[in-house]
Amino acid sequence: MSDMPAPQAALPTQAPPVAAAAVNGAEKRGDYRPGYEIVAEQLLEFIAESRLEAGDRLPTENDLAQRLNTSRAVVREAVKILSALGRVRAHKGRGLFVADDEGMLVTSRWGGFFRPVDLDHVLMLFEFRRVQEMAASSLAATRATPAELRSLEVAVEQCRHGFVNGEVGVFNKADEDFHMAVAAASHNAFLVSAVRDARRLQRQSSAIGIHDSLGEGTEAAVAEHEVIYRAIRDGRPDEAAEATAAHLDRTLEDYRREIQRRLFG
């Protein structure tokens, strides 16, 4: 842990060509992408590539704005996103630091290398989620209590409500509640921890614009949650695991398309 700022040479002095191309391509398609999203991605890349640890000091907002050839206001908005993710913290009078809260500790536990907009990393994360959540849903089908089944049913209903009414926040919260309720119903504390940690990492991708609206796959997700719930409720572990795998595979394809669209247009 150190109060020394990161070496100046480690941070790019301007937006990388890929990020710039993503913005330009988005503008050509009439699908504008806010600059603060790109800056947030660059800062996460910087933290990962520099192998910064919790408590390490980052350059100031002014310094970051100059080096990234953007405004301080854009950097400030990017910092707000990363603060919400638990990746950075601004301490008044001291500066900007890599966060030392639970969100950052999760990242450190997995090697501190996860890059939310790196397609290979997203693929690996989904592979990990697939293994853990298939096991959790299979166990839940043989262990879920009536109260846990009710929690799953409520989460399914809320996901549907959020989709039908176009309420992004309601859907996203219910989606989180559903997956964690499945894990809880497995009655395996290690699976609960693994699922929670993997979803926290995934939210780092989601928070940078990927889930800022209800996409084409939202309706499919509602139906897939229903299938998983019914298999668990009816005590069918193999079907619960298969339905979970299908759900995560389809969700991964949504992520793959979105990331490729952002990077390559």
C-alpha cells in the first residue's frame, strides 16, 4: 500500500485507438457512447496492467484529464462509476486511491487481472459461472426449502415485472436476487461465495453501459429464469442444471455481441 502516485509513463497520454474507434463508430451508427464510459474502461485497464493494489494512489483528476486528453468533468463521471463498483475511492484532501472495500478485495482474490471489457476475460468468467451455477441449481433442486422456493418465485415475478414495464433497475435487482437465491438454496456456503464473487466481477462489465437498458435478450432471460425455477421447484436437478447452462450460454452471447459492437462497430 502506498501514497505515492502511479508512475506517469504507465498511463496512456491519449485514448487508445480501439477506444477512439469505438466512439467514432458509435457516432457513425447514431449510437453515441458517453466518453466517461471509455475513460472508466481505460482506468480499469490501467489498474489491471499496473497491478495496483488496494490503497495505491492514482493520479489526480486533473492529471488524468490531461493525460487522457479529456475534461475533468468526464474523468469525474468515470470515477463515480468506478466508485460505485468499489474499484476506486476519492478521499477529500488526499486524492484518488484504488479501493480497499469488498469489491476490490474480490478482484484481488481472483488475481487482480480481470478486465471488464476484455472479451477473453468475460469468456473465462462465464465459464466459471457456468460450472458454479449449474452445480448450485442442481443442488437447489434437492435441497430448497419452501421459503427459498418462494424467494425464487418472487424474483422471477419481479424480473417479469421489470421487463414488461421497462424498469431496468427493477429487472437488474430481481436478476441478482434470482441467481443469489438459487445459490442460497444449494445450502453450500462455498458455492454461495463463488457465485456472489463472480457476479460482482460481471457487474463491472455491466456498469460500464452494457446493462443500461433492457436489451433483446431480456425477454429470453425472463423465460429462462422461469424454466430454472420450475425445475428446482419440481425437484429435477439435471433439468435445473441444463436450464442454467442454456441461460448462461445465451447471456454470454449477448455480452459477446455487445463488447464486439463497442470495440469494432
